Amino acid sequence: MHISFPEDLKKQFHAACALRGLKMSQVVVELIKQWLASEAQSVGELKG
């Protein structure tokens, strides 16, 4: 997957990941999982 976003945001994200000893891809995967779980819950609530 290739995504584009502002360079300053990329630098901030890279620095935050580096401080925690994490790879950016690890964090992105976790964020996507969290977002998908949240979306599934929202859809479930709509179907209610």
C-alpha cells in the first residue's frame, strides 16, 4: 500500500514511532485494526 500525506506529518509520525522503538508500519497496522473494529461496532449499532 502506498499513501501520501504531508511531509511534516510524516516527520512527526516517524519521530514518535522512533521514540517508542516502533516501526511506522507496525503502528499503521494497529491503527487500521482499531479503525476497522470501531467501524464494525458503528455498523452494528446502526443495524441495531
